[in-house]
Amino acid sequence: MNETQVYTKLYDVFDEFFGLEQSEVVPELTADQVDGWDSLNHIRLMLKIQSEFGVKFSSGQISSLQNVGELANILVAKT
């Protein structure tokens, strides 16, 4: 899966979880910038993304993510 395809699927997940517009889901986006993106929703979000993309993240990968761009890079590598 290429980066464009990854972001297309991520837009849908972020819209479902946080009601974000496509233009808001950018590589630099962090949890601190999104209302409701707390530690519990982070876990729920990662589980949903794993399901949607058919991948598994290690706990280290999940805890070390700094922004959406890093998440997208991991997804491109895993798909």
C-alpha cells in the first residue's frame, strides 16, 4: 500500500473517531492537537487501525509514535 492509499484509509478512521476533516489529518498532526485524543482513545484508535489495515503494532511502536506521519510510515512499511 502506498502513502496516498494509507492516508485515504486513515482519513476515514480519524473522521469516525474524532470528526476530523480530511484537510486536518496531516503528517504533523499530534494527539495534543485533537480534542478527545487521550490515552484510552489512543489505544482504541490503534486497535481500529490494526483492524482496518490488517496489521499488528508492537507496544513499542504504539508508545513511540509522535505524529500521524510516523504512523503512516509504519503502515506503508507493513502493508
